[in-house]
Amino acid sequence: MNLNILFWERFIRKQFIPQIELFVENVEKRLIPTFDSIEKEAESIQQQEWDNLCSAHSSPDVDPADLAEN
């Protein structure tokens, strides 16, 4: 039984730990930084869509407050 435990300990240390460390490194360096400006991107898209909506309904009879509610 003891030999089996030593085998799995070595196997996990050599196979799984390096893969997990590489995964964490990639998430920290490549994935998480892409969310740094997500709020600015969302605000920009919101403004573009608002402008598109207002320009599509440019009739003087249309109240912008009604557009905002929908």
C-alpha cells in the first residue's frame, strides 16, 4: 500500500501540478487582463445603441423617455 501512495504522489507532482500552475499562469496573465476595461466597453456599446435608437426614431412626435423605457 505504501508503494502505491508514493507512486501517486510522484505522479501528481510531476503531471498535475505543472499543468495546474501553467493554467493559473495563463489565466492570470492572459484572461483576467481582458476584463480590465469591460465597463468602458459596455458604456461605449450602450451609447452607440442609444444613438442608433434615437436616430431611427427622429420624428418630433417620439419622446426620448418613451424610447428609454422600451
